[in-house]
Amino acid sequence: MGIFQKFREGLRKTKENVITQIDSMLKSFTKIDEELFEELEELLVMGDVGAVTSEKICSELKNRVKTEGITEPEKIYDLLREIIKDMLSGDQELKMNTKPSIILVIGVNGVGKTTTIGKLSAKLRNEGKKVILGAADTFRAAAIEQLEIWAERANVSIVKQQEGSDPAAVVFDTISAAKARDYDVIICDTAGRLHNKKHLMDELSKIRRVIDRELPDADVEFLLVLDATTGQNAISQAREFKNATGITGLVLTKLDGTARGGVVISIKEELGVPVKFIGVGEQIDDLQPFDSESFANALFDKEN
């Protein structure tokens, strides 16, 4: 199944609950007026696009309608797709030009962080990269055990210590192993105790110092994993993590299980952080690199 089909399947609930309503609403109007834009903005907000982003989309639509001389309401549908595609585009690929490159994965418990690491490991390995995992979420024994299971499933190496160990020490050991055995990519799990931001900040700062010391020229990605089913709460989480740690990219999981796919647009627009991957299923290959054009086309595709 290609990326467009994956996206279309994953966005089915969002499309059925939000996009089809927008399509029906546009067909019910005979002219483009303020009432149309008010209804459209309301539908976008209901689809978890967010009030700020929905207002911005409608403002851009008004400008495009005026400058392009559009008078037919149904033509707004394709304009909407173009605007959303443009909003989501840019800086979508992982930066992994060094050997090794490092990916630090953060996120609160339950969002699918460990599963994301496993799927990402499998993807990179299938691309021919040599991958090693660092079990640096030492706060929970279950996190270490789950990562071990995924390492075995993805057929990649793992470095771990006992529960309660210093996360930065695990990262140091992982970097040492990667340099000694010529690995391409290091992926480190980290604790996501958002309720204690100072501790989280201190922990990640210590990890970053280890990386800067041991691999000063390495490409480093901070990927935040978010559960799309939480809608606007995901934006709140992203804002907290961005303020506490800084993030370079987002991974949105469980998109296939929610009608709140509009949150992708809201997060990118309000936080200015690119979406790098989305999860659209349970299988190991269901973590897809994000592509704004495929996403917008799948979301607004009218075919069954």
C-alpha cells in the first residue's frame, strides 16, 4: 500500500466526520458570503483544527477568493486543500547526514513512544541503516522491557542498564557502542515526566551535554510523540515540551483511531514545529514519513 493509500485509510474517520460536512456545507450555498466563512470556520474548529488556525485558514481563503475572482462556493473545497498543504509543508525529513546521527524521542507515557521507536528502527533498518537503541527511560522498568521487545522485533541492537540508572549514562554507553561498532543511527528513549518540567529539563540538558561532548558534530533530532486522539490536548503537551526542552519534529500516533486529524494542521501552524511522521495503524510499517501533499490530497479525496 502506497503512502497516499495509507494516509487515506488513516484519515478515514477525520474525513467522514469533518471533511464530508465541509463538502456538504459548501454545496448548500449558492454564493460565497460571510455566513459561508463563519460556518466553515465552525466546522474546522469542530475538527480540532483549533480556533486560531481555523481563523487564519478562513482569512487566507477570503484573500484567495477575492484575488482570484472565485464566485462558486464548491471551488473553495480545492482552495482549502491547497492552503492546508502549504501550511503543513517544509522541513519534513529527518536530518541524518552524520554517522552516527542521533534521535532523542520524548513524550508522556501512553502516547506510543516506545512503539514509535520500534517502528522507526524497523524503517531505518529496512533502508539499510545500522541502528542501535538506548533505553534511557530508566524511570520505569516496563519501558526498558518494552524497548527490548521492539529491538528484537525490528532486529536492531539495544543498550540498557537497570531501572533507576542515570539516563545520561545510558546515552553515553549507547554512543560508545555506536562509535565502536560503526552504527549509522542512535535512537534513545527518554522519560516523559511532563508534570515535573524542571527534572525533565535537567535530565535532557545532561543528555545533551553528553552528546555535545562525545559527538559534537552529530545531527541530533528531538522528536516529540503525541497521541492524535487527544486532539487539542496534544497541542498543550507540545507547547509544554517545546518550552521545556526544545523539539525539532513531531510524530503523531493513532491517527487512524480518531476523527481529530485536524490537530496536525493546528500543531504545525501554532507551534511552528514540523510533523515528521504519522502513525496510521498497528503494523510495524504503519509509521509513515509525513508528506504534506499526500496528507492534504488524502484528506480531501472524494473517492471512496
